[in-house]
Amino acid sequence: MSQSKEILGVAHQRALDNALPYSGAVTPEEAARLMGELPNVVLVDVRSAAEWQFVGTVPGSVRIELKTWPGMQPNPHFLAQLKEQVSAEAMVLFMCRSGVRSDEAARIATDAGYSEVYNVLEGFEGDKDAVGHRGTVGGWKGHGLPWVQS
């Protein structure tokens, strides 16, 4: 439990350092550790259904599109779907491809009254490598954390 406390302290400091309106930001490894050590932690994957299907997902994650493919149009039902699937009392970790959409989702959730909200930095795929591919430099996949592909 003390490692989780340390992770949350660092995450909160990142929020302060970056003037984030939500609880904090965690690395993929920190997110995985929190999910394994603390009760009531929910990982919400806000990527598109196409990304879940073709790129992969984290086992046990809740999937709610923030933007839909093609065209990456905003999902007008995002907040309603979040409220239906995730308790406002949960510690919510938002993840997308690289950390940008999940930041937006974390802001929306915080504005809606969720009190323990974190963005997963680097996202599922991380940055592009030297040849322009994702999934090898950072991100959930790049760090070798558990994931599955359909």
C-alpha cells in the first residue's frame, strides 16, 4: 500500500506542476501498479472502437469512446456512458492512444463530479519510434504490460 501512496503523491505533484484540474497523472507502470494494489480502481479506455479492435485493449478495462472513428467526431453520450458504467466514487484512470484524449476525458469527468481522476501518460501505444511506428516507445504496450488483441 505504501508504494501506491508514493505513486499517488507523485501523480498529484504532476497535476500541480502542470496546473491540471484533476487529481493527477500516472505512467503506464504506475497505473498497472495501482490497479493491482488498490480496490475500486477503474481503467477507462477512451480510444475508438476501431483502435480497440485492431490495436488491442487492456484486460478488464472499461471501454467508452470519447471520439468515434472515422472522423474522430465527439461521442455525445460519453458522459452518460461514463456515469452508467463507472461509479463517481471509483478511482478512475483514463487512457487513450498517447495521453491527449484521456486528458480531455479526465477534465470532463472532473467537471462532472468524479473526485479521483487520473490521466495515464503515454497512453496505450506511446510515441512513434524512429520508423514512425507506435507501440514500441513508451505506452502501455511498449512497457510490456498486459494487453490482448482481437
